Amino acid sequence: MHSTKRAVLISAACLAVMVMTATVATPWHASFAAEPQQAAAQNAAARQVVGTIKAIRGNSITLTPDSGADVNVEVRATLRILRVAPGEADLRNAATIQFSDLQVGDRILVQGTPGGDAQSLVATRVIAMKKTDVEAKQELDRQDWQRRGIAGLVSAVDSAAGIVTVSAAAPGGTRSIAVRTTKDTAVRRYAPDSVRFDDATPGTLAQIKAGDQLRARGTRNADGSELTAEEIVAGTFRNIAGTINAVDAAANTLTVMDLITKKPVVVKISNQSQVTKLTPEAAQAIAARTRVAAAGAGAGAPGAGAGAEGAPAEAGRPGGAGRGAGGAGGNARGGGAQGDLQQVVSRMPPAKLADLQKGEAVMIVSTEGTASGGVTAIMLVGGVEPILASPAGAQQTLSPWNLGGGDGGDAGP
């Protein structure tokens, strides 16, 4: 499981997987809600819940909704259950199935009336999307994103012309690609406190800015310099390096003093966050490499990357990555201290929040965060004291989401 999580976080096509999931899991239920409702819809107390089946016992379903606590759903024997295909928006194409056809992992929309308590429903309508159908659609979408998608960092946005210029990875370096939008282009943006595409909300071209990470799917021109986008997903991410001021295990948060901004940041650790710690030997080796790189930079070689929220120069890095400290070419797969750090982190075993202590140095790549200053960690690495103590150490970044693509990496979870 832990290696799977790392693959999702570090894979060059990991965002494509998230985008793919969203095409299945997001608005499939919205159009059904707009259709003529059964008796429950006329009942002011009626509820609608969308989620995944967690357990089935007798005629009862335990449903894990997309938000909120589990709900117990009673499904009476006379109720008609409909099955729809992923992406389907018309119930006229739905098939009738039996309650026994439902399985754990299936996605369902339930409309119903309150049961015996606040977390219970008596279903008056059930629309199901089978787990096997979702997985098949995900695989097709994953392949399509790999075949027709591009990814990288936004270098410029021309809202009037509807063009976003992206710096994307290419053989021998990077290249600029003009992503053209039309009135039909779907634009989505990560929520400021989430790394799940399911939590993304419809966005606009005006929200995209230089330094954002972006992936687009569509039709390329002959030489690959332009892409007319059908879908765009973009987000702003942040790198943080600092020391832990406090750990709140009950809230799954820690407070870190950011060495760049000199301000405390509350970092939430979610189920999707990867937490690990470097061994002293690994941290010392990276620090030594950083010192060598810094010496080279002093002799005229390119220096370390941008600060915590600067726009990086290298494609496929969330906000603040830039080139590796060893100069041009430093990346997750190449030379330089930056590449070494990413490679070593990817091989470290998982750690827990309880393994982190006040005063310990950490490096974090996170969501953009909210107005209150809190962020959600994508990856957090402890044991980095030697690295941060080295020249330009605070500018070292994890940047685990390499969206540059083009390496044929695993797209799956």
C-alpha cells in the first residue's frame, strides 16, 4: 500500500490519474438530480447522498459519502435500482438491477427520507455505478491522457486570446507549448486545502497564473507546439522548509516555522499525505552533494531554484522547485542534489506523525493553503537538518509531482 501511495505521488502521470477519476466520479449524479423526482423529492425532509458502498448487510448499505460521516441506507425489496455507465447523464439509458447485484466499492446516489437517526436513510431512489465499470472507464481515460495529454508549468496566460503557455518536459530539456482554449474547454482547479481532484471545482482561465502546475488533454498540431484543449486541470502548490514548533496528533496537524517566510504554518496530514524520514547517513550524503553544487555555483554555474512560492524554471515542478542545485539538468531522475534528494526520498519507508518531534527540521510540498494560513501536505520529510544547514539548503524542494510526462512512467495507482 505504501509503495502504491508513493507511485501515485511521484509518477509522472499521477495527475492524469486524478483527472481521469474525476471524469467518472464528479458530475455524473448532478444531471440525475435535475430529472423529475419521485415522492422523496417532494418531501422537504428528503436527502440526497452520493458515495461509495462500504458494507452490505441484509437489506442495509453502509455508504461512505464524498463528504461527511458514513450513512446507513435501508433499501426495501420493492425499490427499483438503476445502473448507469460512467459518463452517462440520461436515465433513459439506465438498466434495472437487483439489490444482490450491488457490491462493496460501487458508487451510488441515494435519495431518501430520514431513518431512525441522523445517519440513517430509507431509500426512495438508488442509482448505481458499478466499480468494475468505473475501473474500466478509468483505464480508458488514463490511456487517453497519456496519449493526448501534455503537462508542465504555466509560464504565461493570455486570457483575452484564451491561450496558456506551458513549459513542458521534452527530450533534451523543455519546450513551450501553447494550450488553446475554446468555449467548450472544461477548466477545473484544485481546492486550496485538498490534493484530490474529486474535490476540485470548476474554474476559469483567469484563475490560472504563472507558476501553476497544469495538465491539458486535447488535439495537438503537427509539430506539437500547440494543443487545443478539451480539458484543463491546474493548481498552485507550495514548498516549505523549516522546523517543527508543535505537533497535534489528535488533529493530525503540526506547526512549522517556514525558513523562507519566517512565519508559522499549520500543516495538515491527510490520508493521502506521504510522510517519511531520511536516515542520518542519507541526509548527510545529500548535504555533501549540496555543498559541492553550491561551490560550483560560486564558480559561475547556475544556482539553486526559486524560493518557496516562486515560479520554477524546470517543467513538472510544483511552485518553487526550479533547477536542481547542481545546475541545469538536476531533476527527479537526473543529476544534482535536487535529483538525489527526490530519489532518496522515494526509497524511504513511510513514517507516522508520531515519529516527528518538536524542533525537528522538515521539508514539505503542500497545497496552496487557505486564507487562514493552513496547508495540506502532499509529502513531508523529516530528518533533513544536515540538508537545511548546507548552503542554499532552505531552497531545496521535494517537488514529488513531476508532471512533465514523456517518460512512460506508470500512470496507475
